[in-house]
Amino acid sequence: MIHFVCLISRQGKVRLTKWYSPYTQKERSKVIRELSGVILTRGPKLCNFVEWRGHKVAYKRCYPTTTTTTISVSDDNELEVLEMIHHFVEVLDRYFGSVCELDLIFNFHKAYYILDEILIAGELQESSKKTVARLIAAQDSLVETAKEQASSISNIIAQATK
């Protein structure tokens, strides 16, 4: 089981976090601070796994400015966790088209939705990139339909009040 997923910029800014285990807010900020310090100072040619507080941390430097971090329990396969990170990054890249840090900042809700489609309760839910892409496209069409309905309702209300 994955305890959390965290996207951290190379400057140490958190861009996305999803917690699958109960941590208090104080513990969360301590975990992020400690892990970002450990991972960001590691050399680029070092292994993508770190032992931290009895857990194995798998991380991947995905883009020039963003590092994805995932912590897993000792009984999980580290390579599987690393593959999950890669899968998430590929889906983000496919959805945003050469995703960058600004995509994650301005469309964080979509990044969270993609992550929720891939992982549920810290376990891999969907391994097919095509299925995830189809579900995200369906969600986007629902959002567009709701926006159109809301604008048409507001137009009707505006005309009725004139």
C-alpha cells in the first residue's frame, strides 16, 4: 500500500499531495519537509529508492522542475511503485500534452482527478492508460455540459429579470 503521493518542485514547493494513511497536519508538513530535503539533495545518478523511517521511499525525477515522490510500506515491491509513478506521469503527459509544472499549478484539480482514477486507497486501480484517458475525457465532457447548462440558466434568469 502506498501511504502518500507527493509532487515536489526542485525548489521544494509542493505541487500535489494525496494522503492514503492518517497523518496529522503537523506530521504531514514534517514528512514533506524531511523527504524533500533528503530527495532533492540526492544526485541524479543515484538509486530512486531511499530508506526513511523504516519505509522504502520510491521517487522519480520526471520533468526538469518536478520530482514525484511516493512512500510505500516495506512489503510492497519497490519496482512496482516506481512503475506506478511512471504510469501516473505518462497519463499526465498524455492528458496535458508535454506536461509542465504550470499545468500542475493551474489545473491541479485535473491532476488530482487523474491520480484518483489511477490509485484508490493507496492501491493501483487502473493500469490502462487508454481507460484512464477515456474516463478523464468523459469527466471533461460532463464539466463542459454543466457549464453550458449553467450559462443557459443564467441567461434565462437575466432575460426574465429585464
